[in-house]
Amino acid sequence: MNNKTSTTSITNDLALAEPAITSTKRTSLSVSSAGFTIANSNEHKLKIKLLILAMLVGAVCLSYLFVGLNWKFFEFSMGIRLPKLSAMFLAAVAIGGASLIFQTLINNYIVTPCLLGMNSLYLVLHTILVFMFGMGSFIVTNKNLAFLCDLALMGSVAGFVYNYLFVKTKYNILYVLLIGTVLTTLFTSIQSSLVRAMDPNDYEALLVTLVASFSNVNKEVLALSGALMVGLTLLFYKHLKLLNVISLGRNNALSLGVDYEQTLKFLLLYVTLLIAIATALVGPVSFIGLITTNVARQLFKTYKHKYLIIGTILVTLLVLIAAQVIIERIFVYSIPVSVFITIGGGVYFLYLVLRSTKNAL
């Protein structure tokens, strides 16, 4: 009798609780549905922003190619403008993508590879090459061979030095930046010493190659640079897919099954090689990555690197074309593009530091 009464009581309780359980399930489903809808809405907004930015960059590229064009000399003009635009595109892909990846790995948005002495490394290695063989030697006058030598030297030296530093300092950004500052001073001192002992004629010819410029781009290495960048991207693609996880930090990445140290090592090598390609192609302009990466992060407020990388590349290309137009149409090639990039990057860097300090207070 007691068992029957207990069973009846439990049945009644379940009957009373069923509406509440059903209501809870419906609430949970509605919350999940709302979250999914918001995520889709944000994704759609990011795609629209990316499309608008791509259309703007496309319009600027067409303007650069055709505005002020004398149609009688169409073929001659395109032979000059297309290589410049191609070089700017390759530099934007290499510098923009490498700078954003580097910031993700370091977990700091006011750092670029050039602050570690990458530009000074290029200057000293190229100066050593000219100092040892002379400006008139085959290894320097042959543009393809000179490009490959610069790329091989810079890629190998930078890859070894910076990977070693990051491992030894356990990826401590303060130590790495301090050592990078010391290395910049060291490389600059070595380069200055070599220049003083160099033949004056070689030095005069060397100066032209040490300044970043899109006006004297070697057309023959454009295809090679593009092929190398595509090959490197395919080679490191499986590591690039882990950037969203790497951005969560070391502990979270390890808990999700990612080999954090190994992934970091390969991605740092990828960044180093991209910067080496861009620098060997057009000269030291990697400081522009500081500006464009932060502008892209402001435009695309997301953790997804597929939007951030493409956005950074487009913004970098837009800035490079604008700077080149100012140099060609206003200053008539009297000022190199690196001057605008250095001044603009320096001012923007100070702004970022002051803003981060203010937020910390």
C-alpha cells in the first residue's frame, strides 16, 4: 500500500515538474539560437567590411594605373606602373601578414619585426656583400643573384638568431625587445664601420640599394618572390590554421592539444622569411606593419585571423599606394617612400604607447 502511494506521489511530482522542464529546454534552445544568430550577424558584418575595403583598394589600384595616363604610350606606361603595383602588392602581403602573425605570437600589438633589428640586419648584410665583392662584381650586378644572396643571408641569420633568442628568453617580450635594441645598435655600428672603409664609388652606388623604393624594383624577381611566398604559405599552412588557438595563450593552447613551442618556432621562421623576402625585394619598409595591423584590428574587431590578415594586407596596400602617389605627384621622386613610413610609423607608435599607458592607469 505504501509503495503504491509512493509511486503515485512521484508520478504526480513528475507531472507537475514537466512544464517547468519543458520551459527550461525551450529557454536554453532560444538562448543558443540567439547566440548563433548574433555570431552569424557579426560574421556577415565582417564580410561586408572586407568587401568594401577590397572594392576601395581595387578602385585605388585602377586609379594609380590609369589616372594621368598618356594613351599614346600605354604599353610603355604599363611597363613602369604594373611592376610597381605588383611590388607594392607583394610587400603588402609579406609585411602585413608577417606583422600581424608576429603580434599574435608575442601577444603584443605595438611590436613589429623591425623593432627586433630586421631592417638593420638587412643593411649590414647587404653592405658586407658589397664590401667583400665590390659593387661591380657579378654577384652584386646580377639582380637575381643579389636578391637570392640577400634573401638567403637574411633568412638564415635572422631565423637562427631570433629563434634562439625567443627560446632562451622563454618568449619574454621585454627581454627580446631589449636584445633587439642592442642588436640594432650593433648592426648599425658594423655597417657604419664598413662604409667608412669602403671605396667612395661603391658607397655611392650602395646608398641607392639601401633605401626602400618601389621605383627601382627588379621586374625579374617579382615572379620569384611571389612563388616563394606562395610556397612558404603552403608549407606552413597547417601551423597558420592554429593562430586562433595560439592567440588564447600558452596554457589554453596546450590544454587544447596544440604543440605550442613547435608551432611558435615554425611560425616565427615563417615571419622571418616573409620579412626577408619583402626587404630583399623593395628595401626596409617593415615598420609600416605597425600602422596597418592596428588599423585593421580597429576595423575588424574579431579574433578570427582570416579576416585580420586579409584586412591588414588590404590596408597595407592602400597605405603604400597612397605614399607612392604622394612621392610621384607631389614631391616628384625627391623623397623616398621610407621617409613617410618611418615618420608616420614613429608617430603612430608613440600614440599606441601613450594610449596603452593611459588605459593601464
